[in-house]
Amino acid sequence: ATAPLATLQPRGGSRLSQALPRAGAQAPSGVAWLLAFAVGPGGVRSAPAAAKWIDAAPPNVLASRIDVTADADPRAGHASVDLTVWPGSCAKWEREYRAKNQEPGQCELGSTYRVYWLREGSRVGKPLVEAATSSKSTVRIEALMPSGASGFTALAANRYGEMPHGPLASFADDRSQRLETWRPTRAAGACDDGRLVVWRPLGGGGEEPVAIDAPGMRIHGVSVVALGAFGERMLV
């Protein structure tokens, strides 16, 4: 049996108040109600009176996902995008817990999603914008890109705090200074039909791949340019 949180003495029908618990304590998993019994001779209990208990805690359900459009700002280091937040679902959250034979407890979606820059898996700075948790929401972001930032994250929040992590969306400043520097660079590549071509893989005037005569140009190797997820690494 679980020990009572408190025992109160009746005072002639007067209303009784008590802070519970007197010293902070962790609530058992899945608790959703507080019960009060009147105990008589021999420990016989009356029918209980019940009160719904809501844990004053940050949200515990992630947003489902976030999507971000391509950068529309031509300035290096500036972002102009639309970001869509797909809200989380209590029903899905409860199914996932029950699939693991665990009691889901109280579902808390939060009152808002706070959108942050993301760098090396961690949020950066203050929230850029906030989005609703009640339905899918699209927000406009126009901001300077912090050094090393690689995308966005949306954290569920309420009056008590916010979740430590959330869904991620990558972002590439495709007009960054680094890419502009490499844009005119030509590279040679091998095609599956045996030809060799030379072209500008990063653009630079819309040049189409041009076939070349490898023996005539005495080419004995092929240069390959590979971009990282956000254009930050290249292999030549």
C-alpha cells in the first residue's frame, strides 16, 4: 500500500487546506488523481473524493517534424525562409508508450513551439519565432545566420519551461561566400558511357557539361568535387 501524503484532523466541518507534499517528492509514474478518504474506527475508509492532478512541468511531447524552404536572401550569411512546424500528437505518444508496456501518464504538448538556430546539435541564442502547438503552423524567418549554424530546431514550451530537444531541419546558405568562391571552378568527371566531361558542378553561368577527349588531352586521372550536407566540405 502507498503511504498517505498527509493526514488531516477534522475541525467540525470546516474546510481543511494542506500543501502536498510538505517536502518535495517525485510523483509516481502515471499518477493523474489525488484521493481523500475519511477513516473511522478499525481503519474503515469512506468512498473517496477525487481531484485531477496536473503536473506543473515542461512539455513531454515533441513536435512531429519541421520543414524549411530554400534560402531566398542573396546576401551571404542572411536567411530568408518559411519554416513549417507539424505539431505533436498525444494519441501517437500514448501508443508508443503502450507498445513498450509502459504507462504513458500525462501528455503535455505545450503552449508554443520556439524555433532556434541549430549548431552542432544544440540550440543557439534566443528564439527566432514562436509557432502554435494546436495545428500545423508556418512562420517566416528573416535573420542573420550565426557562425557554424547548420539548421533549425523547434522546442515545445509552456509556462514551466521547454523541452531539451526537438525535431531538426537543415539549412544551407547557398549563396555563402565559400560557395561563391568555388562556383567558377571546373571539374572533370567520368560518365557511365565511358566519356569524360568537364563542367562547373556548382553553377557559375549555367554552363552545360562539355565532353572532352581524354587521350588527346593526356588526362590520366579524374578530379571529383564532393559537397558536404551544407556545402562546408569539399574533396578535390
